[in-house]
Amino acid sequence: MSKSNAKIFQEGMKDAIPIGLGYFAVAFSLGIAARNAGMNAVQGFLLSFLNNASAGEYAGITVIAANASYIEIAVVTLIANARYLLMSCAMGQRLKPGLSFGHRLLMGYDITDELFGIAIARPGYLEPFYTYGAMLTAIPCWATGTACGIIAGNIMPARVVSALSVSLFGMFLAIIIPPAKKDKVVAALIILAFAASYASSCLPLISSISEGTRTIILTVILSAGAAYFFPIHTEGGPEHDA
């Protein structure tokens, strides 16, 4: 590794420190959910090391706890993480022409909202070693946080574990409430999603379908309907009322 690449690598590690600390806290709550699904610390560590995505992991843990099939788990995780495909395309436009496939593959291994944000904010071409430095900080924090959450869940009293289990839902509320306050369409879709999820668990025919399959069906229907009826137009184009 050349000196310049080493410096860029260190910049990536430094910039990702706040992200890593945040990841540890969120992953700790995720570890509680993984523990409730029957996972041990090693399994939780590997889960987060190989899939650095809060929503995708939680969706996967949920269907694992419901004894879903491997196909259902894969599809649910793919849908929950689909936005990273768009981020990958955006990052691909900022890569230096002729960058090797190996670098592209490694950079695409850990594209998260936060790591994408700090990388895309840098001027000029995206440097692979900056991404590698950020990943070296973020991934261990995420994986270790999940393992620590599972270990803590096995040690702490049941009441404390139950209380900590709610913290992950608090994180998701913190994610959906701000955009819902800004956009009436988003708010309506969130309410519709809650209502549809509850109804699907109560209706005679639909409730007999596995939880993983119901999640897949509702996600595809609601997201496709929102994209069709309320498309997000580019700047300068027509916009929906919000």
C-alpha cells in the first residue's frame, strides 16, 4: 500500500468512528432481538459481520424467529436491502474509470446509508482505500454490538431484556416519524402499512400464510403502489401534493 493510500485509509477509519459508535448502540438492541430468536453470540456476530444493515437484519431475524424457509428469509432480506442497489449505482458513477473489478466488489460489500454518505460527500473520484478504512471501523463495531447484545440478554433479568427489546422499535420510529411529518403521502403509507400488517394477521385466509410470506407480499404491494401512484419526480418536474 503506497503512502498516499495509507493516508486515505486512515482518513476513512477516522471519519467512521462516530458511525461505528452509533452502530454499536443500535446493534446492541439488534442483538437482544437475535437472542430472543434463539441465536447465540457467535451466530449474531457472523450475522452482523456478513449483513451490515439494521432493517434488513431485523427483517431477517423476524422471519427466522417465525421458522420461515430459507427462500423467505432471502427474499425478505433482499427487499429490505433493495435501496443499497441504488446507492451502489450512485457510487459506481463516482469511481475512477478502469478501477478493477476486485476493488468494485470490495467497495460494494458494505454500502450502508452512513458509509455511503461520508464517501459520496468527498470531492472527485471515490477512493477504494477510504471506503476500506471506513469499513474497518464500522463492521467490527456493528458485529461486536450484536454479539454483546446477545450476551447481555443471556445475563440480564427477563424484565430488563424485555425493556431493551423495545429500544429497536424506538430506532425505527425515529427513522419513519421525521419523513412522515414532512410528507403526508409517507405518513399515510406508514399508517396503511401498520393497518395492513395487523389485518393480515387476523383475516382467516391470509393469516394462515407464514409471517415471512405475508411480509414479502405486503412490502411488494405497498412499495409498488406508492411508486406508481406517488412517484418522486426529479427537480423541476411535477411533484405530488404533500
